[in-house]
Amino acid sequence: MAETVAEEVAGTVLVEEREEGRVALVTLNRPQVLNAMNTAMGIRLNQVMAELAERARVRVIVLTGAGERAFCAGGDLKERNTMTPREWVHQHRIFEEAMHRIRWCRKPIFAAVNGIAVGGGCEMAMATDFIICSENARFGQPEVTRGIMPGAGGTQMLPRLLPRGRAMELLMTGELISAEEAHRWGLVNRVVSLPELLPTAMAIGRRIAASSPTAVQQAKRSAKLGLEQPLGQAIEIELECYQRMVDHPDRYEGVAAFNERRTPDFEDCY
């Protein structure tokens, strides 16, 4: 029985290392239910994010969904249908931890959204550093139409990523928006055809992985920590991160490679 449960948990999220192990493709794997997140998937996603954070060779993480219809349709309401309030809260804490690991991952992580990304799925995509999507993608927070509200960052991320009025409308109506609308409003960086989605994601991942992992992580840290600060304080955060690179081996290697007209060989890092 224990082995069966372990196999069920492991199969809900798949991990594949690409680009010589430098790009990790993380796939939400419950396509039969539009990759809706159940307890097993939440547990596995926590495990995967913790493992990848400690895998020095991995420089970039790409998060996507299995199949052609959905990235993630949010929480599995069939599993939740008979839950007591206590069970619901316990499950949600598992989801909260997974979202926290994604949101504060030191390594660059972005979402390749292949279809529906609603509820917790939309929140998961927004928890990454940026989003690319296929033409059939749809985004939204429909929780209010089910008698609940977003609880994994939706009410905080949407107003930061979209114009305030548009974000409030989506949160209050539960309306979904198309890939084209999401791109027009700045929620996603680019829209491509479904067959082009993963090749495009790998190309982006390959480009990020070619740079100094430490420098990329410090740039990400500076941007995230400084975003909500007054400009003067944010610049101090940037300078603190900048100073960390001055005597770093990657800085010496990058400058030397430029002058020697060769490709730099940067160090892996956690």
C-alpha cells in the first residue's frame, strides 16, 4: 500500500533534465483532470522544488503541464468535495508551501503555459519569474464563482501584474482571459503556437543557462527584493547584490572570456 501511494505521488509531477542537465523541465502530470492539483501533486511539487534547489547543475527551471489542454486547472474540486474544513486547511498548507518554494526559488524559473491556467494554476504561473504561453492558453481566478476566493497569491499578484481596474474586475467576476488578452495586458511575455511552446521555452532556458548562474540569481534577488521598496532603498539592495559579484570567479572568467573572444565557462551554484 505504501509503495502504491509513493508511486502515485511521484507520478503527479515529472522532472526531466535537458540542455546537458542545466535546464530542468518540471511537468504537472494529471492530464486526465486538466492537471488539477490534488494532495499528492502538492506533496510531490514540494519535493521536486526542494530537490532542484539543491541540484547545482540545474541553472534554470521550466514549469509546464502535461497534454495539450491545460497547464493547471487549480485545486482538484472532486477530491475536495467531501473534505472537512480541517482537511481543507491541511491540504491548503501543502499548496502554500509549494507556492512559496516557487515564488522564492533562488534559481530562475518560468512557466510555459499550455492551455488552461485558472485558480491555483494561474497563481502558480504568476509565482514564477515570467510566463510564456501557447495560443490556446486561458488565465483567470474563477474562485468566487465557486464560493471561495484566491488563496495562493492571486489577489496580490494580479493587481501587481495587470492594471488595477482590470485585475479587480477579473477577481470579482471570475472571468477568464485569452492568451492574446494576457499578452496585451502584460501578464505573459510571449504567445506562440502549441507545437512551438516547449522549443521556445528550451531556447529561453538555454540562453539563461549560458550566463553566470550566480550573477543571474543575484540579479533576480535584487529585482525581487527591491521591487516594493522606495527607489533609494532598492538601489542599496542592488549595490549589495552587485558587490557580491566583484570578487566572484564568474566575474573574472566573464571578463577574461570577453577579452579572449571565447565562450565563458561559468561555475555551477546552488
